[in-house]
Amino acid sequence: MSQHYDDLETRAPAAREADLMARLPAQIRHAQQHAPAFASILQGIDAASISSRAALAQLPVTRKHELLERQKSERAQHPGRAIFGGFNTAPFGSAMPRMFASPGPIYEPEGQRPDYWRMARAIYAAGFRAGELVHNSFSYHFVPAGSMMESGAQALGATVFPAGTGQTEQQVQAMADLHPHGYIGTPSFLKIILEKAEAQGQRIASLTKALVSGEACPPSLRDWFSARGVAAYQCYATADLGLIAYETEAREGLVLDENVIVEIVRPGTGDPVAEGEVGELVVTTLNTDYPLIRFGTGDLSAILPGHCPSGRTNTRIKGWMGRADQTTKVRGMFVHPGQIAEVVKRFPQVQKARLVVSGAMAQDQMSLQVETTELGAGLAEQIADAVRDITKLRADIALLRPGELPNDGKVIEDARSYD
């Protein structure tokens, strides 16, 4: 039996890139013509010219908070009609059998095609196969997670028990009765279920694999599962985009899905960073029902070099490494990563910057640490003036040599003490 879901996973990287870039202009054009939000956001853009990553990087990034704001504004102006803020192309009815709500609330459509969220690939990589029974403990209430995983498992030919969340004793009883082959849900809830089963003296020997998501699953927890006979694999997906990346048996990062274009950008900007540098995940989906173009997830990650030892040739990311939205209030005023990026853009000799906010309660102090090859005092004074101009706040400037700042994606570090 093949360890790969399909031949797309092992194609030559150049062939994959050529395919994605060939499909990109049509997706841009489709979004412009059928999604009012992108007709506005991408106004004046020649879709045919967006056929490379360099061209894509020139388009604006739409971040989750902007999507939420546009949804709220459109709903207020057009009650009952502009539910998705003009980002969707599929209308209510047979083309959109379900819709969901994530915290915000942000509303997401679900199209009618099989495996709409493209989860089958991740579920297969976690070891699930046709003819098996899957215990799905993701929520079926409001959010799309339950449906997302169910449709993926069904696309593999598996049967799904829609367990949902909560009711731990009933979850254990169902597993004891049904002998599922695997679990899908959050890692923390799987641990709770297994601990409850142990406390009740129930042995769920059939449960040998799991696909977990929605929260971190550190190596220590993965080892805890393994000690109980469960091989747990992670995937990274969002309610807006569906599957983005998934873990393989190699356990070396997460492999990107075959139908998304992923960029890593400096937080607060749309500028791609060098391979290996931590930044914000920005995703362009090829989903024509909900054609999100350069959608900023707000999550931090980094590209891993080389290919997965499993034989999959797509790009790998390190996985979730924190949040990119590092907006901080200093002396009563908000300071945004985008403002720090604006400071950097004023000085070509500055390669990278990090704002450190320190001090005790009500005694905020700002220090902007910048990597530069020019270490003269005159530059520090100019940068300080730029910080004051852009943020309306004063900051000390520390000039560092290239490579001295940590590679953790932080643009703003809140180091204040509240003791």
C-alpha cells in the first residue's frame, strides 16, 4: 500500500511550482470578477501578470482582523445578504450546503465538492485508510472543524463516528463499544479520554493512531500517546483556508498541502523573508468558492530546508511558532508591527528591527534594536526621530550587527514587569 496519498506529493518541485504559478492568474481574475471584496482590494491589478512569487508578493496582504472588519461593515450595510464581507463567490443554496462561525464572529462558507477542506491528505499521512472507523472529536457546533475532518475521512473511504466534544465518559464508552481504528481531535482531549479509560479500567486497544490539531502537541505529549500505543500526527489548518500543512512519519516539520501557495513574510508587512527566517504565514488558496489571496494567518512559522525523508517533495514548515500580531500598548498608545516596518523602510541600511518594551508598571521604556552595517551615532539619531514621527513615542536606539537579533519572528517584545 502506498505511503503517499497521490502522485502530486512526489512530483518534481519545479513541476509543482510551475503548476501553481500557472493556476494563480486565473484565481486572481476569478476573485476580481466574482468576489466584491477582492474586486476592491485588487483593483487595477492585471491578473495575467501575477504568475510568479515575486509578482504575488507585490499584492496587499489581507489579514484576519481586516476580513472581520469588512464582514461586520458589509453585514451592517446589507443585512442578510453580505454575510461573508464580499470574499465568497458561491451563493447560498446547493453550491453552499453549510456555513460556519469562528470566534469574532467570522463566518466561513463550505462548498459542495467532496473533501472541500482538502483534509484527506493529512488524514492519510496519519495512517488512516479506507474501510476504517474514525472517532471524530472535533466540534460540530458553529465551527467547521468537525465537518472539515469528517469530509476528509469520508473522501478516504472511512466511516466517521461524529463524537464531537465533551461527555468524556460517553466518549470512552463509545470507543469501548465501537473499537475505532483512530481518533481525530485536539491532543488535550485525547489525553483526557485515555486517562478516563485507564481510570475506568477500559482498554481501547483498537485505537492505534490519531490526527490532532487545534493546539500544540509537544514531543512530550506525543511520547505519552506512543507509550499507550497511539501514534499521533499533527496537521495545521484554519477555518478560512482548510488544510495548510501536515506531519508525516518522518516527524521533521510539516509538509505543505498541494493546493495552497504559502509565503513567510515579516510581521506587519507583506515582504517575504529569507528561507529559514521566522515570519508570518501568508496563504493564497486555489479554492474558487472562497478565493483568499495573500491571506495573513497571524501565525508564525519558518521554511525548513530540503525535502521530507518520507519522499514527499513539497516545501516543509517548522509548524506553529506563535502569533504574529504583537501589537502592544505603550504609555496609553498602541504600537503595531507595521509601524516598526515603516521605520525600517526609511533606512535602506537597516536589515531588521525589534522593539523591546520594558520597565515596571506605568514606567514604560522603548528600545529599538536594529541590525545594520552602519554603526555611526548619526544613524541612531535619525532612527530615533523616525520612531517618534511614526509612533509619537520616544525610543532608545541600539545598533547591532547583522545576525545578532534572535530568529523568532518577534518585531515587538513586551519585556515589562507587572510584579
